[in-house]
Amino acid sequence: MLAAVVLSLVSAVSWAQGKIVVLDPTAAVMGTAAAKAKFEKLQKSAEFAAAKAKLDGLAADIKALQAEYQKDGMTWSAEKRAESEKKLQSLGQDYQFQGKKLQTEQQALMQQIMQELGPKMESVVKQLVDSEKITMIVDAKAVMMAKPENDLTPKVTALLDKAK
């Protein structure tokens, strides 16, 4: 029993000597110049801009109808209130549909970028593990707090930008 305790203490001490860092792989890849350029290109595309404009228009319509309903709703007939509520519900559904459509396009692009840069990122991370004698990398999203000097994300982004 005592041997097990001593052995666990020894391994804890040797573990503490290793370098533990955090990495947000998605942020590292999406922070690259190539990823930013692809997102900018998507946002400037006519189809995306039209969908975004439609979404913004729906949001404005919803807001205007809600304001009108709050201001004058009490004086409206039951029919007019019901019609207004139905229109508001319809606009809300359209807004959700358009929002999901835009989000799906962005997620598809994000997956494409991750697939393209994934192998490069793996190579860059292995290079950093060797050069900086890192013993463990923890996903930054799973950590409550880490010092900036223990965050590998900016280094990975910089090396990905340099890698061709």
C-alpha cells in the first residue's frame, strides 16, 4: 500500500515537470489568413449577401410589427390581433429558416477549411510538441483558466499562416 502511494507521488512529481498547454484547434485554423479570406469571400458573394439582407429585413419587419402590436394592440379588434399574431409567427418562422440557411453555409465552409488545413495543423502541432517539449495538450474549451503563455493557439495559427 505504501509503495503505491510513493509510486503515485513520484509519478505526480515527474508529471508536474512536463509542459502542459491548451489549444483551440478551431480557433487556430479559423484565425489563419486563408480561412479569413474564404469567409470574407463567402460574405461578399451575391447569394450570401442576398440571404443576409433578407434576414435583416425580416428582423426589421418583426421588430416593427411587435412595436405596432404593443402600441396599438389593445385597441385592435380580435380579428386584427389574431391576424397580426399569425403574421408575426410566420415572420418568425421565415427568420429562423433564413438564419439556419446562413448558419449552414458558414458551417459547411468551416468544415471544408478544417479538412483542408487539418493535416497541416497536425504537422505544426507535432513540430511544436517536439521543439517546446510539450507533454500534454488539452482542448482550450475544456479548461476553465489558462495563462496566455500556456495557450498554443496563436503559435499554431502563425505557423499555419507560414506553412504552404
